[in-house]
Amino acid sequence: MMPRRSRYWGLLGFALIFAGVCERSGSSGPPKLPANAPNVLLITLDTTRADHLGCYGWSKAQTPVLDALAASGVRFEWAFAQVPLTLPSHATLLTGTYPPSNGLRFNASGVLSDAVPTLAESFKAHGYRTGAFVAAGVLDSAFGLNRGFDCYDDKFGDADDPSLVRQERPADAVCNAALAWLGRSPEKPFFAWVHFFDPHAPYEPPPPFREKLADPYDGEIAFVDSQIRRLLDWLDANHCRDRTLIVAVGDHGEAFGEHGEPCHGLFLYDTTMQVPLILSFPAHLTPGKVIACGVRMIDVTPTVLDLMKWESWPELQGESLLPLLTEASPAFRPSYGETEYPRASFGWAPLRSYTTQQWMYIEAPQAELYDRAADPGESTNLVTARPDVAEQMRRELKELSEGMTRRDARNVTLDDRAIRALSSLGYVGANGAPAEADDGRPRRDPKDMISAYRRMSGVNDLFVHRQWPEVVQVLKPLLDETPESDELHAMLGEAYLQLHQFKEAEQEYAASLRTVPDSAQKWCKLGDALYFQAKITEAITCYQQSLSVSDAYVLSHNRLGVIYLQRQSLDEAYRHLRRCMDLDSASVNARVPYAEVLSQMGRHEEAVKLLQETLRDTPKSAAAYQTLGRALVAAHRGAEAVDALRAACRALPNDLSLKSALAGLLLRATGLRAPEAKEALNLARECSEADPDSPDHADLLASALAASGDLDNAIAAAARALSLAQSQGKAELATHIEAHLQALRARRPN
């Protein structure tokens, strides 16, 4: 073992290296860093329990790379997260502040407060190139963790594609992106954050890890470990390993049924709050050192700033870990923990915790106290047996909590794509709405609701796989148990929308909004439920209410724009659809209705150009093809419209709406020739045979038969179309078809 004096000088030399390369120049811009300036590689291990790594004693682990990092540097035996959820935990890590102070309390809860500096911003200000590579939508740049990064790579899947069940990317894809960025300027000092999501449920490791380990969770961690090897190999190949500080840290742990909890987020026990924390900096940190006292997630950023010899920030609430490296018996740092998830998503009580070397206290409707040394499984609640300790812990937690500067996150507006992406990752209640303020009313203890919560977790999987009847079947009895859970009302409302049970959807979304009225998404969904019941005026009111919550909610602008198009209120339609384009110009759902309103306003060529560009980017959009056909006709370019719809039918051969549109366009052509009449008839027959209950398709077939000279069959088809329309209660359509039928009969010779 290195003598104490040698350890001290090793650490001092480490600090001097950083200090020597990071002095500011007299210029106002970032300093120019020498090529040998130290790098920092931050690796975050999502949902990784410390006790499932080899270096933390797990005999079944296959984590040779992380184990070697620990052997080459410092391992912290007891590191604690401040919140057991991915977004707020990473916000705590990157800012050195508690969740109440940075404003991010649970997933999708808002945008990081501008008043809180980030670690990446500090590196950027000191002249470093900065890159982040995240694996799942819960860390989307929309939530503000991208501040300070030159590159924030959050490409984790296409949420518009329903075939992609989960919106995440595996460790090898994240590693590929990080290595590509590192390789573009290998000579420049960097701060890189690489996030691996794989150990998050469901646990589905790729081969050979699937076969090598009996526990698929361990297999996921082993797969991540193998990708960390690729990062370290790059450092070795580019001769910069010795001048790269590597920080490997978990964001939270995972529960496997302990205390009844599946996964993480609901409770604050060590299973989800203790995380691995390893610092490695070859030749500058004492190899193999283990710090056995308690440390916190908030301590990581102050430690990095201290190592770099940069000025810290007054907002920091953590403390540097460097003093612990030279102390013979470092003191345990009491750790604060919280979860707002029970309240924000289900209307239950939030939880707070306070952990010391001997005790762990949880503030809840039924408070909990555990002796950590005698009861590491936290199985015996000592609140009644040791009221003196419980009261002392409660006071210390209260003092710590009241001393925190409170900041609100900025509001975030998530569209349905982002919300589906979050739900696909298993987050029940992922809607992007802020938690309502604590009104002091009694709330149920999450411990008492664990059975309901476990069933909710199962519902989320059904929800992601769009098994709507099963969602309804499970959620209805759950809501009888916990009617205060606004998110369950919203999930049930979505299931009813998908099942076209619009009255029931209206009731569920209205119930959810009574609890959380400030959700742009839910107001929009309530509007949808009303719209499909032909309650158009009420729907408009809901969409407007959605926009009063967030004027950036794209779907509500879209809905209002389409309604005003239908009503020929073109100025209002244009205003809302133009706003859609401003907010999401790459989306087909924004481009197509905007092109429609341009065409209806007489700006046909602009509409045609936009739609052609859209189809180059998204060649499988039926709506874009249909709108292009109408715009070309309006621009007196009928032949091009026919060509466009023929191309659409080739691209999407099973789309009946395109075949119907092409048949109708051919039939309306002046001087219809026999080949086009035959083409229209074949298309109309395909549509009618594929959808025999459609009065529109039957009426189209009547027109095509008449154009081909078969009046008797045309009349029969029109009579059938009229019968279908009447039986389906489509009065306006029935009136139109009846007039068509009379015209056909008038043409038949006596």
C-alpha cells in the first residue's frame, strides 16, 4: 500500500496538472487549451444496482471493465442517489444540486431551471469540446440537460413508428455515436457524457450475454460493461487514457420485489437509492482505494470542479469528495432522498428520506426508521421502538429540506410522440404535466397502494403494445381502488379513444382534468373525444384551453386548424397551421394541413412545392399524396395530379383512400377515355370489395360503372350505397347519394 505521504503527493500532482492547464487567459473568450489538457469521461449507468457489479462483491457479475476501473482508481462503497428516477437524478448529478433546487423532481416534469449552472457549461466556458450521448427519451434535450453541450445526441428512435415498441437505443449504438464524435477531433480536450440505459426493464440482453448469464439483468450490465471497454480502447489507442478522468456512476438502482416494489421510483429503500460510483485517473489516483463512508450524487460535480481547480458556484449543494481521499476515517455524509412520483402520477403521498451511517428514516404517512447496520434489508420498522431517534432524524431532515433554495422547472410541452416514447420505457404516468402544488390534504401512503401499483405497471406494458381492451379490463377495477389517480383516468381515456368509445373517453379525461387541470395534452384529448361525438363547439373550447396552458402544444393548433379548414375560416386555419409549422416544421402532420390551407387560399404552387418536399422526406405519407393531388388539380395541373396519385398507389398499394382518390380524379377528368375509365372501375371495385360496408366506396363504384356504360349495375351500386348510408345514420351523405341515384335513373332509357 502506498504510504500516506505518497498518496498525498499523488493527489497533489493530480490537482496541479489540472491547475496548470486551465488558467484563464486575459481574453474575454474561452481559453485556448493545450493539447495535453485532461479529458473527462462521465459514464452513467442507468438502473444499475451497486451490489450487481463484481467490484462491489457480486459473484455472478461479469463486469471486468468496471472492476478494472475500480482497481485502477477509487471506489465509493456507499454512494446514494437523491431521487430514484432517471431525469431528476441526472439533473442532480450534472448540477450538484438537490431536486427541489434545480426544479426537476420527476420524469418529464419540466425544463431544468436556468438559474442552476451545469457541469457541461463550465467545461464549455473553459474551452473544452463537449458531447453527450443519451440512450432514451427520458433524457431528451427538451428537458434542458443539453445546456453546455456542443453535441447532444438523443437519437433514440422514431416515436411516430408504432412498430418500435420501446423508444431507446442499446449500448452499442450509444457507444458508436460517442466514438464517432470523439474521433472527429481526437487531439482536442473533451468532456463527454455517455449514458447507458440497457439495465432498465425489460431485461433483454443481446447474445452472447443472454446465454452467458442466468439473470438477464446481469446480462444487460455485462453488455454495457463490454461497450465501456470500447470507450477505454479508444482512449488507449489515442494515447490519452493517462490524462482522462473517468467517472462511472449509477443514476439509481432497481428493486426486484423488495418491499413489494417492481423496478424503481415509488420507494426510497437502498435497493433503488444506492448506486455505484467509481473515479479512475491512471497514475494520479491511488489505485484500489475504497471509501467506505456515505457520499451523495450531489458530490460528483463539486468533485470534478475541485479536481479541475475551477471556481465553484454558489448554487452547489454538494461537497467535493477529494478531502475524503486523504482522511484516515472520513465521516459519513448524511444523504437526502425524495420521490414525488407517487403524488405527481397517482395522487398519493410523496416520500422523503434521510440516511446516516447507522439510520435510515423515511418521512411518509406511516413513517419508517431502520437500523442500517443491524437490518441491511430494511425489514424492521423501528419508529415505535425508537421514537427518540425517529424524532431526531425527522428534525434533521426538516432542517436540511427547509434550507434548500426552491426553484421551479420551466414548463415543458410534450407532444404525443414524446409522451408515447416515455410510456414505452415503462414510466406509468409519463405525461409531461407538472405536479400539482401540495395542498396539505391527506394522501395515501404508497406502501398501502403497492398491490395497485404492481398492477399499474402491468397495464403500462399493455398500453405500450396497444392492447386496448385489456387496458380497459385492468384499469376499471384499479380506478375503483384509487380514484384520485389522474393518470389512470387519462390512460383509460386513451384506451377508450382508441376503441372509438368517445363518450367514455370524454368522462375519463374530464375526471383526470379535475385533479390536474394544467395539462395541455389532456385538454387536447378531451377535445378529441368531443370532436368525434360531433360536439365541435365544445371541442374547440377544449383545444383553446389546451393552448392557454401551453401555446406550444402542436396538436391543439393542428386540431383547430383542421376544424377551421372544414368551416372555410381560412384566416383562422392559417394562423393555427402556420403556428404548427413554426413549432414542428419537419412533421408531416404539420406540413400537410398547412399545404392544404395554402392551396385553399390560392397559393397552389407553394402548397405543391411543400408537399413534394414532404414526400421526398416521407415517401409513405398517404395524406401528403392526397393533398398534393388536390393542390395540383387546383393549380390546373390535372395530368400531374393523376401521375402523383398513381405513384402513391404504387408506394402504398394497400391504401384504399389513395385508390379511391385516384379513381375519383380519373372519373372527373374531361373527355374520359376508355383506358382511364377501365382503370377507375378496377380501382373502385378493389375499394368496394375490400370495404363492402362503405357507402362512399359503393357510390364511387356506381360512378365508375356509369362511366363505363354499365348503367344497370351503376344504379344497383348507388341503391346499395344509399342503403348503407341510411343504415349508418349518415344523413348528409345519404342525401348526396340519393341525388346521384336519381340522376343515374334519369339516364336509363325507358
